[in-house]
Amino acid sequence: MRRVQRKLPAAFRAYGLRDAEIAVLYVLWVLWFCDRYLGIKGLSATASGLSVRLEPVS
């Protein structure tokens, strides 16, 4: 990646920006899914962190 950064700086920045956009879209989707289907507000660091916040099903 260092070579790409030196030789094609605009492409390198575009790649980094797109990488960040994908991460943001994923977090927004997880927030929506947790709110809509699990009734959980906010984020946990891991999927197992989300699971311990769920109410047990009787």
C-alpha cells in the first residue's frame, strides 16, 4: 500500500475514504437492526456483547 500511496495518492485517498464509508454504513445497519428487531438501543463492541443485553426468552 505504501507504493500505491506514493505513486497514486488520489487513488489511495479514494480507497481509504471508501473503506471508511463501508465501516460507517455497517455501523448504521447494525444500529437499525438492533433497534428494529432486537429492541436494543446503542452499540456493543461485539456480537456476544449484544447477546448478553437481550432479555431471555421464556
